[in-house]
Amino acid sequence: MKYHKLTLYPDCKTISVAHGTLLSDILSEYNLQMPCAGRGVCGNCKVRVIKGTVAKNRRHKAVIERKHLDDSWYLACMSRIEDDIVIELPSNDMLINPGVTNPIAPCIESRHPAGIAVDLGSTTIVAQLIDLSTQQVIASSEGINPQTSAGADIISRIAFAMKSPSNAQSLTDMTRKCIGDHIYRLLHNHIHVGNITGVIIAGNTAMHHFFAGLNVERLSCAPFCSLTNGSYSYSASQLGWDMLQESCKVELLPNISHFVGSDILCGIQACGIADSDEWQMLIDLGTNGEIALGCRDSIFCTSTAAGPAFEGLNISCGMRASAGAVYAIEHEDEGPKLLTVAGDKPRGFCGSGLIEAIEYLLSSSKIDFTGAFIDSETELYSFAPDVYISIQDIREFQLAKAALSAGVELLLKEAGIEPSRLKTIYLTGGMGYHINLAKMQALGLFKDFEIGQFCKIVNSSLSGACANLRHTERNRIPEILNRIKFCALESDINFQEIFCREMFFSSIT
């Protein structure tokens, strides 16, 4: 077997790589962003070759041109190592950090029983250590879901799992190990905490299936159904979590339906929707747009195929909300002023930044109500060096916007209520908490509501998971589930008409 030297800059680390190895296989441990799971579609796994050559086929060149990159850039998922090369990785802030992103709090002396709540998100996994006597959060641990190596969106991961039993098992194993690592860090840094009596895990239906090791094939095609939506209980030893006592019960909460998981169930509990005398709505702006609408009498829910655009993925210069991500844009006479995470040099757009960038283009008459550039010769608008919005990015956002808007409208019609009757609209999810409501409405998202109706929640899934550490709250789940009706958008005859209408940024009169 022939081997070559691969040098990674700026770390100046050199490794030996077998001839013909895909660069993406080597860089997977460096957590390079690959939202399309290495299918050569998104173009986000770009690296710069400083020394040496890598062959580019016609398809590879086409993606590079579409991303408006020069010849020094290559896609890791389409580059095979056939010589000694030196490559430059994106800034470390652009890479997914699988470790803790929230600092561990100082150790709190407590001999009270404690529990651990886990939000198993499609993109991010968060675990919190809770003092059960006071409900105080002792510490948090957060990191990227390692399943992103199989794709940024759920469909890509399901397709990956269906290729082989070993692929499916790898998603289960990596998820369980990642959560176990978070738990280990929480307990290692808080050795004076009392006995951990339970672990509660909430997530969407696909995450539920992956964690439980269930077959996901039924989630991939019509008539779209779950193998099961029930809860699962485990001992610590079954999951290989030897940092916990064998008596500690680990519970994976039940789903609402095949497309709405326990993350929304927990959100319904956290927001008090099931106990409210007035109508309220919960909208989770994440990888999937999930919506719940209800009061104590009845609850309706649905899921929209919004895709990962709201998290800055599948966008030319999209990135997660790490250092250098544009999260807001101020309008100034000399042009747009970009506000970035940590005040760093602009490197790309996260979800909220994408909304603000498109709102800037619309309000400054750079694009029209259809999303097309006013100048027909223009294909992109540059906000900073190597930071731009293309016509394809605008279309990606419009698809997500239309799907979510249609979901909200159809759910209101199903319940038979007007937008004005909603007392509160809770926005949650990574982008939901940071979104600029006025700019969101300027683009036509939730334009039928008043700003005063909205309330932002950082993570309603995690809040509900923490509440379910209490037996009294967890025992209410069957009764709440009995009151929830899932509404399938794909079977609604009005969906396509509303979806097409909501693609535009303003109504056509």
C-alpha cells in the first residue's frame, strides 16, 4: 500500500495517509462541516490546498464555481489523496467543537438527590445537572451532535442509516457515547453532588429512533410512520454509562407522532400550553420547523420540512453561531454594518444573520419581492471578503419560510381560530431565541401576528426535560398525549397553494 504525507495548516500536523483516501474521511475527526453528508452538494467542506495537487473532475469543478471560489479551493468529500499535500483548514471557530461550549460552573456542594436532563437536538446536544430538591441547575454541558457527520438534516441521516445496518448502529453508538461523555464531564467536575436518581432524554422522532436503535425506514417514505413512539427505559449499564449507579434510571421520553417528538412535548409542558385557558403557540425554529397550538381543551401540532437554512446550513457562507458568524446587520448610510459573534472578522452567516442579510437586500432594493436581484446580471451580493449571499441562498431561505408560514396558517385553520386570539407565541430553538422579530416580519414570516404576542425561550425542550425529572410531571405525559392531534400538512389540499404564495416576500395584489 502506498502512503502520502498530509500536512494540516495552521496546526502544522503531518499524518500518513493511504493512497486514494478521501480527504473527508481523514478530516471527519476535525469536525469539518459537511451538511450534505459528503454527497458533494452543499460545498461546505471546502479546504485550501497550499502545496501539492488534487485531481478535480468536472462535477468537482462545477461545485467550486457555483460557490464562487478560486482554483485553490477543494471539497474534502470529492478529493482523493494521490500525492503529498499541504492543506489549510478553515479557522477553528468554523469547525464543530464536539466538546463543552458552555463553561462548567464552579462546584456546588450538595448531597441532595440530583438528576440529569438531556436535549438530544439534531444539531446540538445539551445536558444539565439538576438539584432535585431546589430544581437549581448546577451545571450544563453542550456540544454538537456527532450525527452531523452523516448530514446536517434528518433526511440525510436516515438515508445514511438505511445504507447498511452498520451505518445505523454507528449513529446509535455515537449518540449514546456523546451523551455519556457529557454526563461524565458534569459528574467529574461536580463530585460532591448527591446520587443521580434519573436521566431524562428528549428529542425529535428521528433522534428518538436513532438513540433507541430502531429501524428508521418507515420515516423515509409515504405513508410516513414511526416504528413506535413509546418511551424507553434503560439501566446505566445497558448504555455503557458506568459513571452512573446501576439504580439510576435513564428514560427516553415518548414522541407525539412520526414527525413531532418529545422535544415538542417537553416544550408544551414548559410553556404551560396544556394548562392554559387561552390559546398559545410554540414554534421551534431549528433543523425542522415544529409547531404546537393549543390550550387546556385541545392541542394541535405539525412539522414542516423547513430544512437547515434557519441554522445557517446549506447556505453558501452559512455557519453555526460561532466566532465570526454574522448574527445581525445594522443599516448605515455607507452600507451594511455586520455584527459578529465575539466581534471577530466576518466569516459567514448563522441563521439570524441570514434573515438580516436578506432583509437588508430587500429593504435596500437590491432584490425584489420574488427574491430575484434587481440587476439581472447579479448572482450574489458581497457583504465582506468571502462573505456573500447568492440567489441560491435566497431561494433556500424562501423554501424554509414558505413551509413554516404554511404550517402556521394551516394549524390555525385546523383549530378554527384567528391569529389575534393567540395570547402568546413562544419562539424557541437556536435561531428562535436570537431572531429580530421586526426584520422577520418584514420578510413575511408570521406577518399576521403582533410583535407583542411573541415570547422567546432559549430551549423549551430542555426546560421540559428538567421538569420531567419530577415524577408528578412525568406522570402527566399520557394524559397530555391523549389531547394532542397531529396534523399532516402533506395531506392538506390547501398546502401547495399557501406554500407557493408564501415564497414571496410580500403579497401580490
